Amino acid sequence: MTTVTGYQTGKFGTMSTYFQIDDIWKSRTGKGVGVAVIDSGIDQTHPDLSGKILEAVEARHENKRVLFVASDAGDSAGHGTACAGIISKIAPDARFHSIRVLGAGGLGDGQSFLAGLEYAIKQRYRLINLSLGTTKPQFFAPLHDLLDRAYQAGCIVVAAANNLPQPSFPSVFSSSLISVSKSTETDPFHFGFRYGEVIELTAPGVNVRTAWPGGGYKSLTGNSFACPHIVGIIALLLETYPNLTPFQVKSALYAIARENLEENRPVENNEGESV
């Protein structure tokens, strides 16, 4: 049994929480939980992901607008499939909404990124994986506003930190999302937290073996692959406690991470450049 307490003051006022979560959540499978993956798409034919994609859309530019249309084009770069594969390994019964905003080589434009996040918020997807970001300052304000909207709508957004030693958006908006960087840990349940830091949580992100388009697998390193580990953990929590708010989810993750530290097992917080 984990006792969860939390206290936060922000633009939405002062919030506090106190509740208990039973360890039964660790044996859940993510059943009934939908996860939006805003990325390069997902290979729906991969054996780890087949039958788990509820929706697949991709961004298209028309008349200076970004529209999302149904698509079976799969994954343009492998990145989205890799993230979904990590989530599915932890929460095998979770289902996915694939929102493709990246093209070949995992490259994309800021307007598609903004539109993809707005699409997920409008659909009120409960859990959103954002293993991407931008360092361009012109996107700071619109992303900040979108993340505030997501928080108010009850969307739980998990964002990867930049791999380079430079802040990226939206991972620095820790008041309205959950930010993650990689560690050398291998157990997905043994994630860490860094109290008072902008990038709050650490999770496995070094040589992570996961799904890759075409039915294969790759070992990948980067904060992008730490992020879906936390999303998978949250999917288990939401199956067990479906009414948790974003603030309660973050408080629960902190409490669980504290217990991990109290087990006297060191949590690695190694960050560095990676792909």
C-alpha cells in the first residue's frame, strides 16, 4: 500500500491530495486505457501492436490549415512504433490513438506538432505520449497555452526532455505535464524522481529493446524512450484508479518513486547526448 500526499501551488490555485493506492496496480495490464501517441505513426502490422490501434490519423496541410485525416500509412520513421512498443510491453492491453505529425527521418514542422496536440486535447484523450519537442522560442507561448488546456481538460501529458543540454518545449512546463529523462535503470517499475528539478522523473532509456517497423526490434537510447515507460506505468494506474486527476497521477508517481529509493536500490539519473 502506497500513501500518496501532494501539495502544489500554481496558476490554478493551491491543490492538495491524500489517498492510498494498493500494489495491485502493478499486476494490471492497462485494459480500457487509451493512449495517444503523437509521433511518426505506428506500424499496425507489428506483432506486438497488431489489433491495438483504435485510430490512426496523420497531419495534412490544406489552405494554411492543418487537418487530420484517417491514414493507414503506418510509421514514417520508426520512432512512434518504438514508443508504442515500450508502452505495450508494460501495459499489453492498452490501446492506441496514433497521431502522425512527423515525416521521414522523424522530422516535422511546429504547426503540425501544435495541431496534433490540440487534436488530442479536443478528443479528450486521457493519456498522451509526447516523445518529441522543440527548442524554437516562437512555439513557447502556444505550447504553454495548449498544455494548460490539456491539464484543465484532465489530459495526462507525458513529455520527453531534450537529449541535448538545452531546454525544449513542452517538457519544461512541469506544472501542467509530467517530464521524463532517461536513466540506466532496466526495471520499468523502478523509476526515479528529482525533487525540485524541471525534468522531474527518470525512467529506463538506455539500450531499450522495442518494436520496430517491419516486425522487428531495435535497441534504442534516448529520453524519447524513457517517456513511454512512464506512460505505461500510468496506464496501469488508470486501469486500477480510472478517476485520478493529472495532479493525483503525478503525486502517485512521486510517492512510488520515493518507495523505490527507500528500498536502498540506487536509481541512476544519467543524462547525456543520444539519438
